Amino acid sequence: MNKKSSIKTLCELCAFFVTFVVNFLPQRTQSFSQRAQRLLIFSVVVFAYQLQGQSLEAYLTLAGQNNPYLKAKYTEYYSALERVPQAGGLPDPELSFAMFISKEGLYMERFMGQQLSDISVMQMFPWFGTLGAAKNEATYMAQMKFASFQEARINLYHDVRSTWFKLYQVDQELKLLEQEKEILKTYEQLALTRFKTGTSGNSAPMSNNTASPTTASTSSSGNMGGMNMGNATAATPASSTSGMGGMQGGSSGSMVDVLLIQLQQKELETRMEILKASRKPLETRFNNLLKRSIAEPIVIADTLSSTSLPASLSVIQDSVIQNHPMVKMYEWDEKAREAQQRMATLMGRPMIGVGLSYMVFRPRYDEMLSENMGGENMFMPMVTVTLPIYRKKYTAQRKEAAFLQQSATQNKEAAQLDLLSELENLLNEYENSNKQLALVNEQIAITHQAIRLMTTSYSTGGSGMEEILRLRQALLNYQQQQISSITEQHIAVSGITKLMGIESL
């Protein structure tokens, strides 16, 4: 059961429940219950309308939760966040253990006794601020990944909206063709009625004992020939005055009208088949964007009206050059390269190491004194300093970071120009859609009026079925252009919203 049927079922159940309750309430509460019934039914209808109107937003939420590409981008962001504690961590301490091996045994004779082993631990500390700069660089790089995720998300939302609008266009065109097919059936019945009654397709209805206006306007010799039944077949169609001749001409003209209508019906059926076939890839793409079964039904809006821009032109331009995730990404890149320069400068300064050594002794026997000497263990604090005397590599690191920062600035400027160019194209498409929509609305109104007049004339015996069909075809094209213009307008606004870095319309 799709969403539309679920909403319909909900409304029917609520209406049935309210009706059931009203029928079993006491008589004195009937007026109150009727007001409650109307209020509840109205609330259910509004609720159902809101559910349908929010279906696109629900699809966007579902796409944001399920799309694998978007998940991959978010996972990359989390992976980049894990680099921050790595960059800000101290180097691992060094632990060393030494044993002495001599001819006398596993010791070394010293004045303090026999040294058995030496255990030392050392911790190196970078220059002050180096770890902070490294953490800043890793943080900015993670923010770049998040900006990339945001760009992927707004692109995904734009793809979902665009595909949804295209599905709306296909559905509306199918409804339009179905309505046109029903109208052509009405015209076919009208033409068949004319064919059965023998009404002329080129003149007003006639009876067997009434002369036509064409006959009244002929010459006297034509009138004399018209009274001779034997010469009736030799007369031209314009001078034919008999009821039988009028019947034959009307039958031929009406039958041609029927054939023309049937021909147009066949064309409509083919166009409907093509539209139905074009809907399948759109459904597949839409469901794939949401990562769900391609057979899952899609709820499309019944009608879409003309939409306006999300903001004024100046606000849109400012938002594009400031808030688009690609611009943000290059801004974070600039900051990361600035932190990288500072880190390269600080890495060119000495590192300080602090350690502690523990020496294990045992007493040694002094033959002169005939007693044991020493044998006390000792602690020895240690301090080391690196000597960064090879300066070329540090200079190269700073230059590399400076060039990368310059590249990020240039990339940001190029991205802003590209975004403004794309914005100009979308604004042009939006304005063209507005102008086309205004023109098409006028054309539809005028064509409707012309078709009504010609249909009235045809139904009273006048001619012009071929012209009516031509106008119907023109009207159908205008209505399709109207649907296309509204769809293109919504797609253009969606693209502008994407450029502004906004996720929803």
C-alpha cells in the first residue's frame, strides 16, 4: 500500500468512526457532535494534505540516511577527525636496557661496585606550539572533509528533487494525454452522430423537402437542372440540391472526421506508451538515490504551482560566494596550509628530551681492605637537545605550505567564479521559464476559447473538425509546455538553493 492509499484509508476510517459515534449519541448532543464531526474531518483532510506536501522532505531525509555515497563521505570525515589526536600527541617515549658482559661475568667493575645493568627512559618534547599547530592543521583538514560531505549532501538533495520533479512532469503529461483521449472520444461520438444523421460536413443541416442556401443562390439553369432527377448526378457538389446528395456529402465528410479523430487517438496512445516507458528509469534512479527497492512506489504531488526565488538576488549572490561548501572547503584548506607553515617553522627549532637512567650495582670485594665496597643503585637524570642544523628541508617545508596556501586561495576564487557563472545560467533558466509560462497561459486561454467556438459551430452542423483537431493538438502542446515550464522552474530554484548551500527549498 503506497502513501496515497494509506492517507485515503486513514481519512475513510476517521470519517466512519465519527459517523458511528454520532449515530449512537443522545439526541440532545447531536448538534454538538455534528460540529465535532465537521471539525475532525477537516483536521484529518488538512493532516493528509500536509503528509502529502511533506513527502518530498521525507524522501530527502530518507536519502540523507541511506545513500551509500553520502555515508562514505561522512565516514571520511570521521576518519579525518581521528587524525587530530594523532597530530597532537607526543612522540613515544624511549626505553632502553643494557647489560654488561665481561670476562669476569655479567657485570662491569666500577669504583661504586659491580654494575650489572643500566635502565633508562627518555621522552622527547617538540618546541613549544608545535603540537598545537599540528592539531590545528589536522582539525582544518577534517573540516575540509566535512565541507566535502556537505557538498555531496546538497548535490544529493538536488538530484532527488530534480528526479522527483521530472516524475511529476511525466505523471502530469500522462494525465493530460488521458484527458485528451477522453475528449477525442467525445468528438468521435459527435462525428459518428453526424455520420448517422447524414449532416453535411460543409453545410448546415438539411431536410429532404427544404432547399439549401447554396441551391438558392445558383443560376436559373442550375435550378432547372436541379429539378431533373436524372441530371442530379451530373451536377457539381456546390449545385447539388437533392436531399440524397446532401446525405452522401455529409456521410463522406463525417466519416473522414471520424478517421482523423481515430488517427489522433492512435498518436496519443503511442505518446502515452513512450511516457510510461520513460518513467521507469526515473523511478529506478530515484529509488537508487534513496537506496531502496526499485519497485517501491513513489508519492508525487498532484499539482505544482509556480515558485519564486528563495531570496533576493543580492542575498543569493552573497550566499553563493560565502556559504557554498566548495568555497568553505578551500577556506579550510587555506587555514590548514597556514597552520602547516607555522608547524614547519616550529619543527626547525630544537626538540628537548628529558629522561632518567637507573643503574644497578652490587658490592665488590676489596682485597686490600678485605671488605665489600659500594653496591648502591643510582638514579641519573638526563636532558638531550636536538640540533636542527640542516635548514634546507625546513625551508622547503615552509615554501611548500606557502605554495599550497596560495593554490587554495586561487582555487577558491576560481570556484566562486564558476558558481556565479552557474548561478547566472540558472537565473536565466528561471526567467525564461517565467516568460514561457506567462505566454503559454495566454495561449491556453485563447485556444480554449477558439476550440469552444468551433466545437459549438461543428455541433450545430458547421464544418471544421480538422481545424478543431489542429487546435486540440496545439492546446495539448501548450499544456505540455506549461507543465514543462513549471517543472524547469522548480528544478532551477532547486539548483539555486544548492548553490546557496541550503539543503531544503
